[in-house]
Amino acid sequence: MKKTFLLLCLFSLIVPVNGQRKVKSPEPFGPLPTQKQITWNEMEFYAFVHFSLNTFTNKEWGYGDESPELFNPTALDVRQWARIVKEAGMKGIILVAKHHDGFCLWPSAYTERSVKNSPWKDGKGDLIKELAAACKEYDLKLGLYLSPWDRNHPEYGKPGYITYFRNQLKELLTNYGDVFEMWFDGANGGDGYYGGANETRKINSLEYYNWDETYKLIYKTAPNTLVWGVGPSEARWIGNEEGRAGKTNWSLLRQKDELAGKVHYTAFMSGHEDGEKWVPGEADVSIRPGWFYHAIEDEKVRSLDEMVDIYYESIGRNANLLLNLPVDRRGLVHENDEARLKELVATIKEDFKTELLSGSKVSADNVRGNNTEFAAKNAIDGNKNTYWATDDNVKTASIVFEFDKPTAVNRILLQEYIKLGQRVKAFTVEAKIDGKWQTIANETTIGYKRILRLNRVVASALKVTITDSKASVIISTIQAFNAPTFVRVPEIQRDKNGTVTIKSEEGNRIYYTLDGSDPSAKSTLYKAPFNYNKAVEIKAIAINTSENISSTIKIAKYGASKEKWKIVAISSGDLNTAHRIIDGNPDTDWSFGSETIKLPQEIVIDMGVILSINGFTYIPQQVGNALNLISNYEFYTSVDNVKWTLQSQGEFSNIKNNPIEQVKTFTAVKARYIRFVAKSAVGKKQTVSIGEINILEQQ
Ligand code: FUL
């Protein structure tokens, strides 16, 4: 108070009578965003829709030979999509206009492989046109995904396809109004139908598309469209399909290196502190395991816990969140997906219900030119165009917020004024608890937006200290909240012998049921691991007893336990450790093949009894950096380990980008023995790993 008074006196000496001395605004520092990128960052949250032939063939990647006649939604309603997206507070929808199989959701003039040859609306429909109208009605922005890889096109890999690709781009960017984002996926080249050639075509995606020319065409046609993905893009993939950005996340990228093939995609999670271009991250993730709709995943919609984590680890870590809603065969967003999305939005809304700093007394130990235009209060005035800034060369500074009375806090939200660059390299948060300052967070970057989830403290004041910055500090927003306690769902595990272990955060009680009913505080209290080796659906909840708050319900479905399972043969590798494939724990894996022993390689499992099975799952290696992933497989069954029948074969599409459990189904058969053949691996590898093999039992 005293200090402020003195400063004011000082000012009165130097300011003209009619106002304050004008202090120059800070100079921008480093690579800067364009207005287009800022507007895009401010969208924060928007939807992805994967809906195409794959929806009807139950695939993740089509081969390119599927008939357009399979596209036959029974109750397609794009207004339902738009309503759900709008109600969730999302700002737009990116529709997959053409996926890798080449089928187009609009009647392109350049191909017959489109909705015009489908039964939907007797071939008269145009899904993009319909969606563009629905977006307009609901005040949403429209984005489009055009797969550069086309497994159908006869000329893919040759110059003719580039002309085709660019012609389609022109169609999409001229016929449907504004397109806020053009999405180019990185999956490129491999086997496919290619007009009947049925062969493998490899291309160098950095050269083949001549991205410079392609981008010129886009900007000429649609200067407001932001281009994502491959080429000299304006936003980058976050490096995983789990929707998670790095804690440290620069909106900068060494794009020149990237375009020279020198950057591994794992670097995308954090960007490059010394990047020469502003290329912010976009975190894409599906609300279910797959990108396309599969009825088998109706019960596998990501849990609320996971969705909340995704929100905080994308939007809360300086990335935009692109959430996929896989539209089903009716042509609608499924009820389960809508319900989960609503739960997510309700949770986030509650978390940010009451802002706590706007009424606090705020001060900073350095303010640019001691001028109110850059004062600490600008960080809490709710105006994104004003900011607290320090003097040039002042790269460490603190801002303090004093409350009227001790206040409970567990969320801190910070924003840099990115128009002038991303600067902060490190910062801490301290809370004054019982008169003493305690550090409650020690973090790195901020960027457009950073949100910290912290343990609840009751503080009389908070202090944010920028401990390291590339240049003077410019912060537009700091907010604090006290989110309701969120009780995480318990984890359920069952090992090979049927021993069930359920875990929750310390201090919580766990209740469970084994008969399919919903658990409550009246159900069985979990005390210690127990044995249950029959087929079962275990449901469990955790209850925080001090606040009497319950988690959502965790459901784990199991077939008969693998107690009697044995690995009876492997074509290479160590038989003694191969049991990791069937130990009930996907985090323990086992490898076979090697640089000298080439694929294909196989294992044979004896399930001990004859079962009626209608599918299997392969969980790829989960732990490690360079996962050894199987890309093509064969699966056989036998009742006697002599006569074998092939039940399923094909590819594990998209396993490289999304190494999740791969589910393959077939018509039910009786079997005691199963044989799994790894035909080929992702990349040129000869070694592959298996986390776990499961079977699907016919109920
Ligand atoms: C991936 C594609 O291969 C998937 O099929 C999906 O479209 C996803 C968003 O990008 O790389």
C-alpha cells in the first residue's frame, strides 16, 4: 500500500496533468502467431467426426476396394451432431471428407467413388453440404479432413494422383463456405487396392505432394483456412492419439528440420523451445478406442476420469483439443458418447464455476515503466487484451494475490499474451498457509493457456513467480478456482489364476458387485484380493468417506480365467518367459523374431478346455519407447492341435499411431487351441512383441 502510494507520488512529478506518461508497449519476441493462429487457439475445443464406409464394414482402415453401396445410414441427422457439439461448448466440427479408402462424402466431380453411388438419398446427397448448413445454423465452424493417402486411386504414387488430390482440395475449399481447418493425416503409402493393382506403394510424403505448391493453392483459394499436419503446416499433431500434450509445451517448432525428416514425432508433445516457427499443438483423441464406430465399443467409451484427464492434459497444457465422436450406422452420435460428453462438460463447468482472484488484492514486484497500462491487475481484469508486463530484461518477477480471508484453492489457470510471443520457461506457485509461504507447484511453460490441478490448500494469499523467461514477462490472465473433489474410479485387475485386485486412492473405500448390479455403499466392501475364476462382470466404486463423494462406476468384464492356459509352441524365442502373453497383465510383454530370425513367427496356446469363441484380441506392447508392433496377422483355431482352421486374417490398421487393444471377431467356433501368426511388423522390423492375447467367448 505504502509502496503504491510512493510510486504514485513519483509519477505525479513526471506525468502530464491530463494523464500518465506514455510507456512503450513491449516488443514482440521470437516467432509469433498469425491472427489466424490466435483465432484458432481461442477455439480450444472442437469435434472430429469419422463416418464413412468403415462405419459399415466395421473397419478402421478400408483397403480401397469396398463398394460405395455399403454407405447406407438409416437415420442420418447432421443437426443432431451439431446440437451435441454446440451443447458441449465446442466451437466447430472437422469432418473426415475422405479417409484412406478414397470414399468421398461429397459428390466429387473427379471420382465415382462417393456418396453419389451410394443408396443414401438415392445418390443425391452431399454430406458436407448438409453439415456446412448445420454448422451455420448452430454457429459452429466447419473443418475438413482429406486423406492424402488414397488406397483406392489407380494413380496413387504417380503424378496423376496429385492433380486429383488438388482438384478435390479446390472443391472442398470453394463449394462449402469457410473451412477453418484443413486436416492432412500423416498415414501415407502402403498396400491397397489402387484400382485393382492390389500392391504396396511407398511414397516419400515430404516430396511426393510438393507441399509448397499444394499450400500455395490452399492459401490462394482459402486464405482463412488453417492447415494442419504434414507439410509446412500452421498447427501440429501432438504426437499421440491419446489427446495428451507434454507438461512443457512450446507452440514453436523447428519446422525446417521436420520437413527435412529430422524430427521424430515424439518431439511434438513438447514442441521446440528454439523452434523457428509458430506451430501450436492440437491434441486429437477419440471418445472410444477406435476412430470409426464399432458396436463392440459401445461399452468402451472412455471413462469420465480419462476424459477429464484429457481435458486438463490438452487444453490445460497449451494445446487445442480435437475430440472424435464416431457417428454410428444410423448416422447419429451414439447415446453413450453423448452421455459421457455431457458428464465431462458438467464436471469442467463445476471445476471452473467460481473464479477466486478477480476480487483479490494484487501487486507485482515489477511493472513495466511503473505504468498502470501494464499493471498486475490486468491479469485479473477478465480482459484478454490487457496484460501485466515487466520491464525489458526483467525475466524473473512475482505477482501476489491477497485474499480477504483464507480461501480454498486447487486449480490455477495462466495465460501469456501470445501475440507478443511465448516467453515463460519456468514458474512456481506459492500459497501462504498459516502465515508461511509454501511452494505448491514448480512448472515450466505457459503459452496460450496452462491449467494446474493441485491438491487443495487453504491460503490467505497466492504468489506466482516467473523464475525464467526468454524475454520480459507478459501475462494476460491468472485465475484460481476450487474445483469439487473428484474421486477417481477404482482400478480392477484379474490375473491368470483369477485373483482380483481392486485399487483406489488412499483413504477411499471400495465397494463392488459380481452380479451385474450397480455398486453402492451397501454392496460388498473390498478388503483384500479375492479369487474369482469364472466369467464375470465386476463393478466397483470408490467412496471418499470424509466428504462422502463417490466415483463413477468401473466395469470390468472377464471370460473364464486363463488358469488352464499354456503356451504349447513358439516358433522362436524363449518358451519359459512366453507366459507373459497370457498372464493377465498387458504391461508385461514378450518378443519374438529378431533381426536374424525373420517374420512370420507364431505361437500356439492351449486353453485347457474346449470353448465356444467368436474372436480374439491382441494387446500390443504397452511399455517402452520403440514398440514392436504387429501390422498383419493370421489367427487359427483347432480342437486337437492337429487340424487347424483359419478364422481371421488381415491388418491391425492404425496400430502405429494408436497402439491399443486390437479386437477381431469371427463366427463362433469350438476350439481348445489357438494359433496366432505375426505376419509382418510396423516399419521394417523383424521383431514383434505381444502384451497379451485374449479370446472373446460366445455368451
Ligand atoms: C490416423 C488415421 O490413420 C486414423 O484412421 C484416423 O483418421 C486418425 C485421426 O489419424 O493417423
